Amino acid sequence: MDSKGISKAVINRLPRYYRYLGMLKEDGVERISSSELSRHMNVTASQIRQDLNLFGGFGQQGYGYNVKNLYEEIGKILGLDREYHLIVIGAGRLARAVGCYVGFQEQGFRVTAYFDRNPGKHQGEWDTSIPLYSLEELEGYLKNNRIDIAVLAIPVEAARRIVPVLDSGGVKGIWNFAHTDLKVPDYMTVQSVHLSESLMQLSYKINH
Amino acid sequence: MDSKGISKAVINRLPRYYRYLGMLKEDGVERISSSELSRHMNVTASQIRQDLNLFGGFGQQGYGYNVKNLYEEIGKILGLDREYHLIVIGAGRLARAVGCYVGFQEQGFRVTAYFDRNPGKHQGEWDTSIPLYSLEELEGYLKNNRIDIAVLAIPVEAARRIVPVLDSGGVKGIWNFAHTDLKVPDYMTVQSVHLSESLMQLSYKINH
């Protein structure tokens, strides 16, 4: 599929479509119109039709969308029809929480290892069955294992230093929890979760 | 300050300005032009001037912005010049990770208690000094303590059920990590961190 002309806003909405359709599917709903979907999602019906048309349009006039079909098609667009191997850099609370979250919640995303500067420090609290290695072993690990995504749950400076290692190890995507915007080569992708900024947006809204 | 006419996009950018200015301040930078700030932030200089003008504009022609001053002003706009009391609903890995993150990283945001359906389950792994109570105690706790923000790190159905309790307990803002868009009364605010959707955006980008 050609991704040209797909705006960031649309890409941001696709996972929401996917989530709502997943819920409808779970509830046994077989088909839905764009206006019903619109009521659920707080997006206008014409926006929904426009978004889905970008990918060829899956609706039929007078019928609406087949929920299961649309769910699967959006899943494919999002790249959820394949498996991803992930490593987590960091072994602190946030690293483990995100690593376990992925393991429990997400089909197709498999965490294979954690890496930390000081694995000994976390030995006592290690409560997952996934191995924890020293950061020094990362380069060798990436030579022997194809890793698609690295989760970064480490401080800013450490995150910056690790990017070249991930790059030369063939990692394609970075899920970044460090409090910085990482610079990466064009062929790599960064998706950041800036918790701090999210909290500030909340405090802004509380006060205005 | 009147918040009318301030778009969501601007509000989303303010914490980034705040972060960059904080870094510049740490580095001892005293003043900066919008074009220098633009190079750092990957936002156009005219966008920066336009954003900051919405709040009265803090720059001076030929001088640029005073870093410390602008940092403080944006902090005030974001509501960071006051203290917030937070509770965390949930006591699992993600709940503790987010609670500890706030405690370590954020000035002015103070977590005072955790609540869980089954506190006994988490007794053995309780590694913070902040108390953990049963969810049954939440209503009484909110009567006796002014809480500004509730962090929700619980499943979808539980998150929906807790909203009315938080509402009648005077909680103003919800920082939501449950995998759903919560409906709240107009006078409450929800800010969601949808980890799953963030990961899907990453997988989309890796594949396109």
C-alpha cells in the first residue's frame, strides 16, 4: 500500500478505529454505519468515511461497514498481521511495566530481552521470565537476533547514546519513553510517549 | 488568562517548549531567538512566534526570548506554579511505575495514596512508602482529602465504574491509562495515555 498523502492525523486515528471495531466485534456486532461509528467515537461520520476511503474504502452504500472485515483490514494497515520482536532497554519500574504491558496486551509484539547498564541492581526485583542482560551484550545480541523494535525506558543521555548501537544492529523502530525527541536516520522510526508532557497538558486543562 | 481560541495543537506544543527551555536554562543559556529555538525543536520560527503571541508574546524584537523568563511564564500557563495532589487507582506494575515516575520527575505533583480492589495481593511487592488502600476506602478518603488528579491504571470496565466516585469526591482531572476514552462531566478533564495505540502507530510507520 502506498502511504503517500496519509496525514499524521489519520494515522493517529487508525488505532482508535481499530480499538472501537475490536470492541464491537467482541460484542458480536456484525455491521455498522459510519454515523453509528461516529456516535461511538466522537469523530464526524464524514471524517470516518474520508479516512477509510484513503485506504480504498471498505463500506458499501446502504449497508455500512462489515465490522470483522474492517477490523482486519485496519489491522493489516497498522501492520498488526505480522510478528514483532522487541527488546527493552532499561530495567527499572517503567521499563518492566511497559515490557509486561506489551507481553500481556498485545498480540504479535514479543519482548525477547531486557538490557540494563547494571543488571545486578535489578536481580532481586526481577519478576518476569524474560532474561535481563548487561548493556555490553546488546551489540552481540543484535548480531544474533533480528529485533524490530527497541523500547527505551532510560534517561535522556543514555537514550541518545544507544541509538547508533540500535541502528547498526538493524533495529527499525524505537518506542521512546525518555524525555527527549530522539534524532534517528531516515530509515528508522521513533514513536515517543512523553508522560511528563501528557501530565502538563492535564494540568493546563484543569486550570483553563 | 482567557483560554478561548487556544487550539489543542498549541496546548500540545506548550510542554515541548517548556522542556526545551528547561534544557537551555540548565545549560546556562540566557536568551534565544525564535529561529534558534526552531532549529532545536523542529517547529518553524513563525509557528513559535505565533504560539507564544497567543499568550501575550514574551519576546523582544532584536533580542529574542529571555530563557528563564519564558520558561517560567510557560510553566504558569501550564499550571505548574501550584501543587497538585494525586491518587493512583490500581496497584499493578503500570500503576506503580506511573506513580513513582510522577514522584521522581515532576515537581508540584504529589502522589498521596494508591487504591486497589485487592490491596493484599500487592502487599509483598509494595516497594514505595506511599500507602495502599482498598478501593472501598476511596469515597471516605476523598471526603477527607482534597485530590486534584486521579491516575487510572486499571482495566476498562473498572475505570468507567470509578468515574462517578471521583466526580462526587471533587477530583478535577483524570490521567487515564485504561484502554478506553472515558466520558466525564464538562467540569472534569481527562488526559489519556493510550500505550497500545502508540505502539500501533509505531508498527504502522515501520511498515510504510
